[in-house]
Amino acid sequence: MSWLDKFIETRKGANGAEMSFVDHIEELRWHIIRSLIVLIVVSIVVFFNIEWIFDKVILGPAKPDFISYKWLCQLGQLLHVDVLCLGDMQMKFQNNQMSGQFMMSFSVSFMIGFILSFPFIFWELWKFIKPALKPSELKYARGIVFWCSLLFFTGVAFAYFIIAPFTINFFANYQLSPSFENIITIANYYDTMNDLILGMGIVFELPVIVFFLSRIGILTPKFMREKRRFAIVIILVLAAVITPPDWFSIWLVAIPLLILYEAGIFISARAIKEKENKYLSDIEKY
């Protein structure tokens, strides 16, 4: 029996009755519809304020007066680390498509709308999954919507205030020759911001993902410990790609990711232990 068959078998409707596969699909459809409605409404609100949002939020890290540059420089002076005082930059943007700015408004509205709607979207997903869990499993999943939302927003904030300034500042000032001038398309700039922000938001969900993979037996703390060296290499490579080529910047990004990985090992071990304790408790009952 596959995990999907087990999920359908254990999941019950609101009245406790067994549900058919078609009933599951119908209920999932309504969860998706409600999520899309909220996403669209929030995106529309963002769209009506798109000029201010794009200028102050999306283009924020591209401006020399962005608050992170001030904070990082103050931290650098306190720690006597000059690399944290990022150099001045003058970025020029261009639009090379007739409908580029108009379509960009929709893309930005949807991205911001998804970020703001994430708690509700996850809550709808959780409402669909929740009936398939046993009371003992629900006890360990208490507050999952809050924690997933908190981790997601933490990842988004980390990418926006820490990773984006380093990344944008480095590439804005990088030149192969003084003969070349960096004139960046708004589409390329937005794609970079979108990948960083949403990517880190998802990466910061690692502890929750590890917990559920451990609960269903796919992941174990032993496996994560054995693969720790490979994980460290992957994290360092990822940090080196999205930060300037100096070790301080690389570790500034890598350390939080390494902490998340180590936290994942602890969470996996706890999940496995709870699963084993429940199994022993069930044996004692019989």
C-alpha cells in the first residue's frame, strides 16, 4: 500500500465518515480555490500600490541608502570587519520589452501577494491534511501553521535584508573592464530578487520538512549525520554563488543554513524517538 493509499484510507470527512477518492479531490479543489481567492485579492491590493511597492520595496536593496547597508556597516565597525561596509553603487535599469513594465507589475503583485498570503495558503493545506493524522500525531504537529509561517517569513527577511544587499552590491560593482557599464534589465533584477526571497523562504522550511519525512520513515538522523559532509559542501557552494567571493560573506549566509541542518538532525532524532515510543506503547496495550 502506497503512502497515498494510506492517506486516503485514514482521512475522514468532517462528520467522521469515510471519503472516496473523488470526495478527496473535490475537497482539495475547494481548499485550492479558497487559497487562490485570497491570493488574488491580496495581489490586487498590492497591484493598486505597485508603484510605491516597486520603488520602496523591490528596488530598496539597489539603493545606497537601503537600511541594511547602514546596519551592516555599523556592525562591521563594531567588529572591525571592513568587508561589511559595502561599497557605493550606482545601478542603472532598462526595460527592453514593450509590455515589460506592465507585465512586471503583475509578477511583483503575485510574488508579494503569495508572501503575504502564505499563512492562509498553508492553513488551507493543513486543513486538508489534518484529518488523516492520528490524535497522537496531531499533538506533535500543534502550532504547525504558526511555525511554518514564522520560518517562511524569517527566510524571506533574511534573503531581503542580508543576502540581497550583498548579492546586488557585488554584481552591480563587478566589472571585467572599465569599458563595460552595467545596465541591468528590470526583468533580470526582479528574477534575481524573486529567486533569492522565495528560495530562502522555502529553504527555511527545512526543519518542518525533516520532521514529517522522519515521521513517515523516509529520513533518519543517522542518514543526515552520515551525509553532513556533503551537506556542508552544498551549503558552502550555494553561499558562494549568491554572495561576493570573500569568506566572511560566504559564512554569513552559510552559518544560518548549517544551523538549520543541525536543527533538522535534532528534530529528526526527536521525531524518530517519538515514533518508537508510540510503537512500544501500542505493543504494551496488546
